[in-house]
Amino acid sequence: MLSNIKFDDIWTATYETLYMTIIALIGTAILGVLLGLLLYLTSKDGIWESKTANAVVASIVNVFRAIPFIILILLLFPFTDFIIGTVRGPTAALPALIIGSAPFYGRLAEIAFREVDKGVVEAAHSMGAKTRTIIFKVLLPESMPALISGLTVTAIALIGFTAMAGVIGAGGLGDFAYFYGFQRRQFDVVLLCTILILVIVFIIQFIGDLTSNKIDKR
Amino acid sequence: MISIKGLRKVFTSENKELTAVDDLTLDIKEGEIFGVIGYSGAGKSTFIRLLNRLEEPSSGNVVIDKQEITALKANELRTARQDIGMIFQHFNLLWSRTVEDNIAFPLEIAGVPKAERVNRVQELIRLVGLSGREKAYPSQLSGGQKQRVGIARALANNPKVLLCDEATSALDPETTNAILDLLVDINQNLGLTIILITHEMHVIRKICHRVAVMEQGKIVEQGDVLEVFTHPKEKVTKKFVAQVMGSDEHDQSEELYYLIENFKKGKLIRLHFLGETTNQTLISQLAKNFPVDINILQGKITQTQAGGYGTLVIQFSGDSSEIEKAIQFIQKETSVEVEVIKDAK
Ligand SMILES: Nc1ncnc2c1ncn2[C@@H]1O[C@H](COP(=O)(O)OP(=O)(O)OP(=O)(O)O)[C@@H](O)[C@H]1O
Ligand SMILES: [Mg+2]
């Protein structure tokens, strides 16, 4: 057992998985919150109420959510090549990871904003708040626990995506498990990769739950 | 101070039109507490929200402190709103902010510098009686304390007008009284004009100077609180008055019959208090100055901003000429009306 494993390579793969997850998560958070805000603000009785704008954003979100991730990577090859300059390695996986998970997180963010008490938004209006103030000082802080727990769910889905991206050359634990474990019939390598991924998932879940509970003063 | 002309709000939903506020015209004087009372669905909330344009009027205009609110552009309206405080039935505090940060919020919106903000918040916390609770979160406060935060927040930018939509409806009677007392304090000390929406007549009775009764989007009756209490004209108004006085004519005549049957000695007199303010110790004065016996039989007196209002049935016994003098004293020296119910021979 474990005789087949080169630990240096495992650490590199773990590092790559963490790198992809964290950077993609930051991108997803920013893009997803933006999408969620657009969906929320353009909806009925929203500050920027507009049926058309809402329909456009909603269809973009729905289309990208409907494309299976593995196909999305292939579809984005030209785009990735154009902005990253290569289609291999962890960095090249980032555009697909972000575009694949931001629409999902966008929906979660929209739900989080909807749960903000309408009365509080109204109170801010009654004090003469600008839209920017309402976004940054009411909507975001008041929905923060929900935004964080949504981000936790998204992060875990993202780890799944990085493993899939690994199979087509992004590196990371998915890549390692497939090429060194599966293709060379070294089952212990697959097992170790699985354990490492589970550990990452549990740590993320733990940090997410802890933060969400800590900032929730309701 | 506030002048409202032909204000109307029509909601259109699924091809149905609903006129929530219907051609409403009203003037509110500077420094008064003006109450608007009506049953659920009368259009009270819609009305008060039209004043700071949380709801856009369908037509009509609103002028607050010489500024035509209904003519303002979006950015001008935002500035104008800083001079109009508002408090809500469900408080609408930010749960993510502490008491002091909630109160600081409108100051941040108005661009008040940090140091000044801290001082102002301290002042407001003292004003509403929340010292020691600065660092608490709304979820750690009672309803009454939450409403105090709401009031402090509404007063932060020194507004000229305070709009209150059912500010006490989520509170128990004792807390309601404390909050109403606070509003009266603010009205007297800061000279703030207050518009207060409610469906409870005792709120009107306790703190308002004038009242308007609203029904189906219209004001059906308005006037000084005491006047409306003593001479309600409309059916709705009578119902609201009965909420507080609990008196309905049928009841009264039955009770009166009972009194007449059971108290046969001396003179039965009903005193009508119509906002007596100068002579608040009437009964003890009568007892001191005239050698008569006074027996209090029945009564209901309630305090309004213009003094006591209600009736008191008493029995005078003793020398009939002394009783006469006592009655004359009441009639001459006070505004209390005397009605002789029964005169024993
Ligand atoms: N946004 C809206 N769209 C459609 N109809 C509305 C809207 N807001 C209020 N209404 C209707 O307008 C009427 C008046 O409502 P409003 O909330 O002003 O009553 P209210 O006197 O404040 O009642 P309550 O004492 O229950 O708060 C009601 O019939 C209500 O259904
Ligand atoms: Mg209402």
C-alpha cells in the first residue's frame, strides 16, 4: 500500500487543486454577486425594474447553467487560448471554472438578496439613500450569512469541477488520480486523491459554516 | 407646514383599479401631532408613504416646509428625505448593525463626518433612553427598545417632520404608552411636527392635537381631538370613540336607571369634562369649600392633549342651598358642564 506514491507529485497536485479552487472561487464570488444583484435589482418592484434586462440576464444565467461542465471547457477552448495563451495547466482552467459556477452562485445570491427584509430597504430609501448605499450598506451586509453559505456550496461544486478539468489536462488531484492512478492501475493513488479531496471539502465546509454563523446576528 | 392637495393613488393590478387614496386634501400645522385613524385597508399606509414618495402619487401635490415634494427630481428628493424622519410598525432596523451603527446610518447617508457622527449618536442614545445598550444588536432588544432605536434613527438628521406608520401597533400596552410619551417629549422639546397613523383611538386620545378619520381613501371627518371626541359625526368616528369610552347610549340609560333606583337621597349630578385644564382638583375643592357630602357613583374620564374628557356621576347630599352653591361654583369657575339627573324632594 502507498508504495506507488511519489509524495512530491501529490503535493503539487494538491496545491494545484487548491489554487484552482481558491482563485476560481474569488472570481465566482465577484461575478456571481454581480449577476445576483442584476437579477434582483431588475426584477419586479426592484430599483432598476426592467422586464427586458431581467429576461436577458436570466437567460444568460440559465443557458450557462444548463451546459454540462465538461462541454463548457471544450466550448471555451478558443476563448481560454485567447486570454490565457494556453489551454493546459491550472491557470487555463480558471475561465471555464468561473464561467461554469458563477451563474449557479448568481442564483443563490439572488435568493439571498430576496430574503433581505423589504422594510429595511424601504427604511434606507426613506432616509434618502442612493442605490449604491443600498447595495453596499444594506443588501450586501444584510444578506452576508446567506451569501457565505451559498459560497460554501459553490466551492464544493467547484472542487468537483476542478477534478473534471483535470482529466483534460488542467492538473490537480483529478488529473493525478486519472493519469497516475486509473491509467496505471495504481488504485492506492486514486484512494489517496479521494481522501485529500474529501479533506479539502470538509475544511471548506467547516470554515464556511463557522463564518456564516459568526456573522449572523439575527 | 404640510399642505396636501388633491392627493390620489390608484393601484392597477390585473386590470383592476383600486383607489387607495382618493382626492385627499389636508393641512397640517407646524409643531402639531396630527393623527390619522382608520380601519385596515382604509389607505393610511399608502397615504403616509405618498408624503415622502415611497409611493409615487397618481396625482395631486404635497408641500412640506415650503418645498413641493411632488415636484422634486430623484436626487433632490433624496436630500429632502433627510429632513423627513420615518418610523415603522416593524422597526425595520438593520440586524447586521449594532444600536449605535443603526442610528449612525442616516448620518452616513447624509455625509456627516465620523467624529461628529459619534457625538450625535451618543446624544440620540441618551435622548431615547438607551444608554448602555449601544453595542447591542437589534435581535438582543425588546420591541420597545427597537422602536427607540427606530426613533433615534429617524431623528438623527434633525428632521422637521416625523412620519409614524403604526409605530406602536406591534407593542404591548405598557410599552406603547412609554413610546407615546417619548413622542410627546420629542414634539414638545424639539418642536417636531408629527404625523401618526394608527387604528387605535387611545393612541389618538393620548397624544394627538388634531385627528383625521380615514375611510376608503378619503378623510371623512377631521378636527381637534377633543371636538371629535365630544361630537363625533360619522358612524366610523363614533365607533372609534366608543373604543376608548366604551359607552354606547343604550348601556348608559340602563345604568342610569339603576343609579336612580338605588341612590334616592340628595341630588344626582352628571359632570361633563370637556378638556378641563385649569381646574384639575374639582372634587376636592368642592369638598373643602362647601359643607356637602359627595359620593362618586360612576364615571369614565380619559386624558387627551387638551385635558380630561369624559363624564362623572356624583351624588350630592346635605343642605339643599349649599348643594345649589356648589353647583353654581362648578358652572362659574370651571368649564365642566353640569347635568342634574335626579333631584330628591
Ligand atoms: N402596492 C400595492 N398594490 C396594490 N394594491 C395596494 C398596494 N398597496 C396597498 N394596496 C391596497 O390599497 C388599500 C389601502 O392599503 P393600505 O396599506 O394603505 O391600508 P391601511 O389603512 O394602511 O391598512 P392597515 O391598517 O391594514 O395597515 C388596500 O386595499 C390595499 O390592498
Ligand atoms: Mg398600514
